[in-house]
Amino acid sequence: MDGAKARLAYIVSTWPRLSQTFVLTEVLALERRGVALRIFSIKEPGTEPVHGDLRRVRAKATYLSLANNRKEVVRGNFATALRHPLRYLRTLLRAVALNPRWSFLQSFLQAGYVADLLSREAITHLHAHFATAPASVAMFTHHLTGIPYTFTAHAKDIYFDTKPRLLRAKIKHARAVVTISEYNRRHLAQLTHPLASQKVHCVYNGMDLRIYSNGNSSIEKLPAPSIVTVARLIEKKGIADLIRACHILRERGRSFRLEIIGKGPLRAALKTQVHLLNLQDIVRFRGALAQEAVRETYRQADIFALPCVISQDGDRDGIPTVLLEAMASGLPVVSTRVSGIPELVESGRDGILVEPGNPEMLADALDRLLSDEDLRKRLGLAASTKVTEKFSVERSVTELLELFQLEGVR
């Protein structure tokens, strides 16, 4: 089978999703390799901005939401059940035994719909992003069709959203399991049988390095140094600590501004915090932006900060894609020793890491960078070099294709 004929189906939570640039980057890189893709999305997209790069995707997307596609899902399940009645019944019983809750059984029904669609297509492999509903749909589709599957586990989906028993089942039946840091790989390996743990592989999210400026010195900087962060406004991103650090810097007499890009449930609370600390003149909330606008902000910024924490419910980041983007853009980054972040940032060499939940240490790190332009340049250059050498999307896609075992594609 040659590259043009290889058929790969991606199952994702929402297509497109503004915060999941890593999926879009991966899809485009696979298509450049000649892999013919099909995309299945668990949810319909909302009204958030759409990345311009989406126009370059050739893959057809089908939505599996029962709320908006009920008739199609029912017809697909009826056809799958008629085609393979015993296989359909066995898979239904598996689903009920694993988790009889309706939210989980929806994944079975979505898989029945996918199985019917795939009966008319030459799909040879399934890959899901996230160990939650997408991996459930991939597993059930595998049971219904025999098509092998893999899935990529990220962060919240393995530390918070998925019960260990369900994770073990998904790992057991998968051809391979991908996760985006060694920290995650060790965690998943400990959850399952030693033999099954050998299926778990670390493949870092890759960057399309062609679209980042890599420290474009022709951009005119503003008089006051600019700190930027890009994040969903949720607890684990540590934005409240960043705002407190800005207050400390303001008390020290530092001149700077902070740009916060992103939206989320903590937006109102964070804006109130800014108001109470009287930081309205230096902190700007810009909301959610398309990737093109985010890249422009990187080019104009002086420092990138993302002080991640482990939230009270145990949720945490893996290796945030925005750290990779900022480093690829030649920005010095400040982050925390959480999860897989130390696998990306070597403190003092290509960025600065501080302890999570410590605004004073965070302020000290930002202060060093604000007062030392040479340090900013040195760390930024080392950061872009590291991403170029170790985190290119070409490298990560090569590793994925080996796990997918698509014949004729490398």
C-alpha cells in the first residue's frame, strides 16, 4: 500500500478546537507525508475563533454528537448490528460491563455509527486524541470492525477525567499508546500490567517550525518590556500566581506590561484580582485569539510566562504546547516544575523554572529577565535551538507512523 492509499482515521474531542493546535499541526504534517486522513469529532465546534491553517486540511470531518446527529447515529447502529449481530452484542455487553453510565454508552453508539461509515471506506488504522471519549469510541470501533487503534493521552484525561479501570481496558486493547511526556509514560505504565505497559510510548508534541519567526529582531519592541501568557483561564495554568507576581514587580518599581491571551471560567475572578491589586494599567486581557494573532504577539513580546500548578482536584498540564510555541519563537520562558515541563525546559539553560504556587519566586525570575536583556537573548536562542532539534513535528510524526504501522508510509 503506498502513501496515497494509506487510510487513517483520527477521532478527536472537538474539531476544530482553538486550544488544540497540536492536533491541527499533526494532521497537516501527516497529510504532507501523503497519508489520506478522515476525521471524526465527538462534539460540534463552538463559536470561538478558527485558525487560518485549518483551510489547508484536506481531510473530511464527520460529527458524532447524538444531540445534532441522532438519526444518522441510530441508522448507523442499526446497519452495524445487522451486518455483525453477534459482534455488536458482544461489544455492547463489554461497554455495559465496563461502565453502565449513559455518558459512556454514548461512546458505544458513536462507535456503531463510525463502524457503519468505515464499512464503505478503506480505513486501516484508528488514532484517538485524548484517553476520554475519543479513545472509548476508538476502542469500541475496534471491537466492532477489527480495525486496530492507538490513542494519545495528554494530561487531564489521565490524571482527572478517566478512571484507572477504563484506562487499563483502553491500553489493553490498543496496538500502542502515545503520551506526550516521560512523566506521563511512567504514570500510565504503573497503572497497567507490566506486559501491557510496554505499549506505552512517549512522543512529544511537535512544532511546525516553518511558521515561527525564531527571534525576529526586525520587530519593533515597545518601550516597556512585554510579558505574555497564552492559556485557558483555569486553575492549573497558574495565572492568579502570575498576576500576584506582577503586583510584586510593580511594588519593586519595575516597568512592564502583561498580555493574557485566552478565555475560561476564571476570567471574571482574574479581572477582579487585577482590579483589587490596581494593575489595570499594566495587565490586559485579550481573550481567545486565532493562532496567527498569537504568533504575532510572540514576535512582539519579550518574555513568556506560564506558572502551571497542580489544581486541587489533581488536574495538571503535560507539556503545554504554548511553551513550545514561545520557545520556537525565540522567547525566554518562565514556568514551573510540574509534570513534564522539566523535560522541555532546563532551568538556567533555555528558560527558568520555579516552584509552583510561589509568586515571590516567579517575580524573582521575571525580574531577572526584565533587568537583563542579554540573558533574555541567550535563553531565547537556546530555547529555539532546543525546539528545532528535539520537538519538530516531522520528528514526532515519524515516530507516530512507526506505531500506526501504515504500510508504505514513513
